[in-house]
Amino acid sequence: MQLSIKVHNNLLDLSLPRVMAIVNITPDSFYTSCKEINKLSLLKHVEELLNQGADIIDLGACSTRPNSTPVSMDEEWARLYPALQAIRTHFPNAILSIDTFRSEIANKSIQMGADIINDVYGGDADDKMWEVIATHRTPYILTHAQTILHQHTTTDYDSTMCQLLDFFQHRLDLLHQMGIADVIIDPGFGFGKTEQQNYSILNEINVLNNLQVPILVGISRKSMLYKPLGGTPEEVLPATIAANTIALERGANILRVHDVAAAKQAITVYNKMIHNKIQ
């Protein structure tokens, strides 16, 4: 099973779980505590995340929250460029992921030193995305979303996990044929799935281990957690930790989170219990 990706000409070992920190450089994030616009506050926040144990920093400049309208590519790049430049300059050894569905943004970001491309549309939004990934041999996060246009509302699945397996197997085959070796899969919690389907995926996520690639889980503070509790994203850190712990037990390799310190603690306890290791 492939449990590493090539970053900075080195292998990033994913046999023990890693933490990806969400850094939104956009004013319309669904979680208000993770919006970074000012350069100084951005750098301070990234430094805090790295000190807390973040293994990967995931930069997003175009919101994909429910009912959002994507900004133009020019606006996305205008937000992303100064942030990426500043972070790469001040933290040259940090592993940087770019959350984008646009191939041109991906290409420019990689040329500026981005290490991973996190594509929430799995290549569907831009037919040149995979060409960019193949050209640069950049690690790629392949996310399952039911449809681009109605990703948060379309939920017509015959069998949720069967569909995910078919989706990932087909696209992994295509990516590998293009010479793209370092692929991480993300089941896409909340992307065109009902609350019940989200929990079904969480319960059965170990089935995805059959694909023999690393699994990323992005469930932090999402509506599947706060809506059943009648709360808000700000109120569900305990629920996020619980869900992430379940994901770890079922084979998740990367937790994409807003709260790095809490995720790091959960991983530490999990590693101690399962592997008798402190990471």
C-alpha cells in the first residue's frame, strides 16, 4: 500500500496520520475563525499552526462552502499570490497545499513552490488540471463530489460507498496512465451528500483502503456535525474530534482541520493506543 508522497524531493511518510491545516484567504469562509487577509496576521497564524504540529498548510482563496459563488480566477490569484509568496519566503520548509479547481492557478502555484494541489472537483471543473499535475509530477488530492454545479445539493446515490469506489478506481487508473503516481483520495464529506450518506461514509471509510492509496478526511466543523446538534460551526470542536477519531480508527491518513492542536492530540492518543508511538 502506497503510504507516502514525494515532497521537496523527499518522501512524506503517511503510515502515521498527518494533520493538514486549513488556511482560508477569503472573506466568505463558513467558519469565521479561519479567515486570513492581512499579511502579518496570516504569517503569525501559519507560524502558530506549524508550531502546533501542522504537517501541511492548505491555502484556499476561492470558497466552496454551500451556496457560495466562486470568485473569478483573477480574484482568486490576487488573493493567493501574495499569501503564497509570503508563506513560502518565511517558511521555506513548510509543505504547502493549494486548494483550487483551476489548472492555471495550480500551474502558477506550483511554479511558486506549492507542493500539493487539492482539487475539490476531482478534475471535473477544468479539463487541463490533470495535464498540469502530470507535467509537474505534483502530488494531487482527488476529491469525490457528485456534480460540479450542484455539489452541495445532489444526493441521488444508489449505493454511496460503491459509487465512491467506482469513482476513485476509475480516476486513479486514468491518473496513473498519465504518470501521476502521488494521489491522495478525499471522499468529499458534504459535497453532494445527505447527512445520512456522510455518516455512512464515515462508518465505512475503511472500505477505501482497498484502493491502496492515502485517504484524507475533511470533516472539520461541517454541517453534518453542527446541524444534528442544533449548533454552529464555532460550537462543534468536540464533535469534530470525535468524528476525526472515528476516521483515524477506520484508516484515515490525513486529517484536514481548522484546529491543529486538537487534531494533533487525537492523533497522539490514537498512535499510542494502536502503535505505541508518540508522533
